[in-house]
Amino acid sequence: MMTRIDETAYAKINLDLRICHRRPDGYHDLDSIVVFANVGDKLTFTPADDLTLTVDGPFGHDLSSDDDNLVIRAAKALAHLADRDARARIRLEKHLPIAAGIGGGSADAAATLRGLTRLWKLPVTTSDLLPLATSLGADVPVCLTSTAARMQGIGDVLTSLSPPTSLPLVLINARKAISTPDVFRALGERSGLRSSKLDDVTRQGFRDHLQSSVNDLESAAIQIEPIIRSVLDVINAEPGCVFARMSGSGATCFGVFDTPGSRDAAVATLKGRYPSWWVIGVDVR
């Protein structure tokens, strides 16, 4: 029987995001509380004589399957690390919007590292894969485990957190892709030296800490895509919304709701009112 490995690339949500300072290499140190939703892209891996990628799903038409795809880059990098040929047939079923601030390609790359490690039966651990993950992108290391964490440095310094027991969320994307480099250019030199406090999260709980926190990239992203401001206003106006914020570098926004019931009611209302938007209710895994 042919081996088949299935992996889910769970959506990453930056509940807050502070840009601490610009490094000499041009990158920025960041500090972010990250959780993962119970939705994501689906990937399957089967043996093959060469390396191929097929992309389909609701957002598959927005993504190429050539060598620039992070899935292919991750597969080739892992094969190089393991000193073996990159051979696998990969199918990516794309359910998450592209360039949306919720992991996307980074989560797909991390799922590829996990899936091919299993398919190829490589004797490596998650810790072994972290340097490779970091080389692929800032969000790839945290997506390897896809569990709640505080992410610092350039995404390579991770501290595990206990996920909140209840955090009903609505994710909304007005189907607008946004470039992370463009957002950082719009941010300019306005970043400071702020840092979120890990003990605030554990002592106060996620909601209390996050209500007083921010996403430092939000205003810069709104300059590029003003509809982000409208999405945030729409979420905040829904009954039961505790607060709304942009995730990552955008353009996906999320709302934290007081109960699953109010979250589900908001999803129904917003889907009816904005049928062209991507609207989904999620829980934290």
C-alpha cells in the first residue's frame, strides 16, 4: 500500500505584535503572542520519483506551484539537510487567503518539513529543524509546532505558552493581499523599543493583557490598504466583541468575542452583509 502522509498548516494569529528595533542586518526584532486556529491548509505527501507540487482549493488559483513556492523551497532545503534526493508528490489544498498575515506560506512550509520528515523517515527532531525553519522565514519556526507561544527576535526565539481555554474568534479578510516588506517600509523609523511582558500574559490572562496591547504594524498596513480600518470597525461594532485587531502584517483582522454564541452570530451577520469577504469563526487549538 502506498504511504500517504497528511498534515494541516494551521492558521497563525498574532494576538499582538510589537516591533522592538531595527537590527544592523536590516531586519526587525519583534515580540508577539501567537496562537493557532483550528482551521488551515491541507497538505498530502506521497512517494514519487521526483518532486512535484499541485495546488488547489478555494485560494489555490492565487498561488503558483513553481520553485518560488515555500513548499518547494522547504522540501529542497530539507532534502539538502538530510543529504538525499528531494522526491515526493505534494498536494496543497489552499483554504487560507494569500499574503494575509495568518501564516499562509509559512505554515505550509512548516507542514512540509513535518510531513516530509515523516515520509522520508528522517531521524530529526523539531529542535533540529529550527535553524532550517528560520532560514525559510520569520513565521516558519513557530508554525513548526503550531502551538501558543511568545515569538521574539526575528521569530527564532520561542517561549511556549498555555493556550487560552476559551478564545472565540472571528477572522475576516476583505480578500486584499498585502506585502510584508511594503508594510515595514511604510512603518519607517516609527518603531520603538517596546516589549510585551510575558508575566502579564500568565498573570492577567490573554484577554486582559491583549486589550492593553497593540499591533505596531496596523497603522502602516492601513496606509497601504485603508479597508483594514473598515474591517476593524465592522468587527468592533458586532455585539459581544471584546476587541478587534489586525494579525501579523495584515490584511486579515480578528475579533475576540465574549462567548462562542456571540461569535457565531457575528459570523452569520457578517457573511450575509459582506458576501465577498472571507469570514470564519474559529477557536484556538
